[in-house]
Amino acid sequence: MVLLHPLSDFIDWDCAVSDLSPTYWYEALCPQTGELLRLPRTRLVEKIAYSLMQYLATDDRYSREGKMYGVLLVEQPSGAQGILKAFSGLLNGSSVVAGWVPPIPGREQVALDEARTLTELETIKQELITLKQLPQRQQYETLSREFELRLQALSLRHKNCKQQRQEKRQICCETLTGETLKVALEQLDEESRQDGIERRILKRQRDEALQPLKQLIAAADGRMRELKQQRKELSRQLQAQMHAAYTMMNFLGNSRSLQQLMPGGLPTGTGDCCAPKLLHYAATQNLKPLAMAEFWWGSSCANGDKIQGEFYGACADRCQPLMGFLLSGLSPNYIVSQSTARQEINLTSCTIFNHGEPEPPTPHSQAEPGNENMEDLPLVAGSFKPTNQPQFQSVLTDFSYSLGNLFPGGTGGTGKNGGTGGTEQMLPILYEDEWLIVINKPPGLLSVPGRYFENQDSVLSRLRNLLPDGNSLTAVHRLDRETSGILLLARDLQTYRQLSQQFQQRQVGKVYEAVLSDTLTADRGVIELPLWGNPENRPYQQVNWQYGKPSVTRFQVMAREGDCTRVEFMPLTGRTHQLRVHAADARGLGMPILGDRLYGSRAVANRLHLHARELCFQHPQSGQMLQLEAIAPF
């Protein structure tokens, strides 16, 4: 069984110098020495990965389930180079597949227990699905909404009747006396009592209709909690067995079980990811790693943060904690200290070109989980795709940037997070004074750092590294990673509080520009849908009349462009993913924003077509109104 493939199985062209440029670094500290160990992802290994994608696209077996795949470029003792390829977990139910790196030793010791546990887990999963899709849930939501509308209509009618009675009482008091006045007033009081009785009857009807459904749903929710606890315990037991059995080797020749490496415990599936399998196998076969790339293939994962054909770094939960041990023993060329990690590169004369033109010899930026795969510079939407592989090409925005203009002070080489200058890449500044700074955020970049290692690159972290007063900066609001446009940051705590108060009191004017993935018939309108974030399916938001928070968006059509519609969104509230859900949900506009894979857009697009175009607010110091605009780049 051939596991080490020659390069000719994947590529048939000579590698230019730029092919060796790193686009991302797998890195961690050596547990023995504390040195920073690094293994790059390069353009060459990305081309190899694209070739593997072409192969995967020819066989439906690889599209049935979404998973991570990886390739490792290695050097044999003879000096010849070769390719190892691996998949995460199981491939169509099998852990051993011809031509692919085998699982880390230890799985066979727990194979029977694993099979039995997986069967139990699948049974639990199916019961959970059944309970979650209980038809009574939809019945409850529908009836709740119907009664809510009936109560609103009744309240409105009663309000009008009350106002009419008040007017009648005043007239009666002015025109009637004695017993006649008394009878007239009692009649009006009786009408008021009848209104109250009518309202109580409707509420009682609502409770009688909803209570049985509510009890059934509560029982189902209780059963789901029991099943989830049972699932958690089964997974924990299997995890402990596997972690004790799985043994990995590094390039020093040391072997450790997962349990020894992380005695505090690791998530289920640790050791089955591509990176550990590839590095362990290379270490056992005396192969020297040169570069590695991991990408997602198949259907998008449940929360939509993995997209077919996109590259991703080491996962924070399962791979990153092992990376220091796995990389230990690599040659000194791959061990770099923090002080020597960056190299100065003169990029003054380089230009980022439109799609189809030659590529400049610049390193890529890191592609983080959940990002569009943004390479070259983070200010450009889209990603490099070889021109001989059209199904993987992305359309770049029709403009070019001079690197000298983007980085007037020069730029470093590959920094901590990979890419050109790492976290020290300058961002377009729309406005700046001693109290605040306004950035035109590019798509694919976080507003503030995330929780995990691979999500540290953000507008805030870059500015904190670049500006002398960066440590005092605070983001006043946030934009989604995929959304571009105006982002406001305060330079001191007092300014932050004053600006935050304007946002909270809805005194800030916000205009977004978007392209919808279908033709919208209405010219303008208002969307009011309560949004709720399911904690079991983050970051996905959904309309929920019971738990959702009120959210309001005004919209107006700007133009109809072919099968798409360009619109302006004016959000009156600021809920997570508000515009994206209001656009995609059938009770809103019923069509997702172009490029919004999370909410159902299937159209080919190089990015989410949502841009924060205008921001209007009162300057906290001068009191003047600032109206800022950043033209949409699509």
C-alpha cells in the first residue's frame, strides 16, 4: 500500500521561489525547551492540496460527509520529496483506507468498545433529533403567535372602546342628571367589565390550548437533558479509554499517550485529526516535514464555520495542545525564537493585481477558521486559486492596491499569526483624532480577538500593535468577521462610555449596503422579527417568538442587478446577525445575502456582500455630528 506519494502525483510544474512563501504557520512551544517550533503552510503545499481537491471532486464518496483533509510535504533521508495525505476521523465508516495515512496506534485496542459506544451514541442522537423535531413544538409556536396577534387586536379594539366611553362619560356628565345619568354611567361601566371578561376568556382559551403542548414540550426537554448527560458520560468514558491507548511519536523519537500529554483531558476525537496523524506517521518513518496544509471538503459543518475548499489552521481544541510535542525534534531550520521570527521584506513596489494577472511575491495572510480564505493581503476579498483549476477560482474585487500605500512605513515579514506582517498590518483609517479612530474593516477579519489561539488576529489587536496608544483602544461596537465597513474605536475609557451610550440609546445612524441573492419585489419596508441565538448551534441566530429579542430593520432597494438586488439596510437595533437573518428568513425578505453560506446562499460569491457603509454620531468632545462613509467594495 503506497502511502508516500511522489510530487508528480499531484503537480506537474516546476516550483517558483514564491511557491515556498509561507501563508500560515503551525506553531507551538516545545514542552522541554520552551522554544517556538514552527511548520509552514506554503503556496507549494497549497497547490498540492488543490490537486487533491480535484481528485476528491471526482468521487461522490468524499462529498457525503464534511471533514478535514490534510497533505504533508516531506523529505526522505535520500533527499527526495514526497507527499502524505490524511483525513480526520473516519472516512465512510473506515479508519484505514488504502493510500491514506493510517490512524495513530491505539484505536484497535478500543475498537470494540468504540463500535458499541458509537452505536449507543447514534441511538441517542436519533432520539434527540426526534424530540427536537417534535411537531408539538411548531404547533405551540404557531398557536402562541396566533393568540398573540388576537390579543394585540383585542387590546387595540378595547383601547378604542375605552377612549369612546371616556368621551361618552364626559358628554353624559355635561348633558344628563339624576337617575338618567346614573343609568348611562352604569351602562358604560358594564361595557368596560365586558371588555375585561372578553380578554380573560381569550387568555383562558390560550392557556387551555397551550398548556398541554407546553407540558409535552417540557417533558421532551427533560428527556433531552437526560440523553445529553448520558451522551456526555458515554463520550467521556470512551475518550478516557482512547486517550490512554493512543500513543504518538515526535521527531526526537519520544512516545507519549494522549493521557500523558494532557492529563487534564482532551475533547473527543483528539488524535484523529489530520495534523497529528500526518506528523506522527512522518516521525515514525524518519521523514522530515517541510510544509503542511489542511482544508475542509464535503458539506459544510452544522454551524457553517467550515466551507468546502477553504484552508484552516490547527484546531484550537484538539490539535493545538499537541503541536508542541509533535513538532519537537525538527531540524533547527524550523525552530525559531520570537526575536527572529520576522524578516524584513521590501514590498514598496509590489502591487496586488486583479484576478488573472501575475501574483506578487508576497506572503499570504493567515486564513482563520470561519474566514473566507483571504490570501495576499487582508484588504482584498477572495483568494488565490491556480488558473488551471477553474472550479476553485475566486473572483477578486476589481481594484488593486499598492503595498507601499497600504504600508507606508514598511512592513515586516511573516509574523506570529502568519501572513505579511502578521498582526502588524495597517488598516484603512477613515477618521482619527486624539479621542477616537474609525477603520474601514476588510472582510474576513475579526473586530476584536477571539477566545482561541488561531482567532487572535483582529482590527483591535493589529491597532494595539501598531499605535503608540494602542493598549488603551476599545472597540465601541463590532462587525461580523465576514462583514466589511466602518468600525469605531475609542482611545480612552471616557470616550468609550460616551459613544457606547449613543449606541445604547439608538442615537447612532447606521446604513449598510448589501446584495441579495434573488430579486426583491418590494421597494422598501420594515422587518420586525425577534432573534434568538441557540446555545447549541452558535453562532447561528434564528427567529423565535418565545425567546427572541426584538429586532427592527428598515430596508430600501437601491437597484435590481440581474438576478440580484442591491439594498440599503438601516438597523434600528443591533442584534447578532440581525441583517443576515432578516434577509434570509421567509418571514423577512426570504432571500439570503449573496455569499452568506451560513444562512443559505448557494450562489457563487467570493465574500459576504454586506458592508457597513455609513455611520453618523455625535463627537463626544466637540459635540459636532460626524457622518462617515466607506464606499462598498462590491
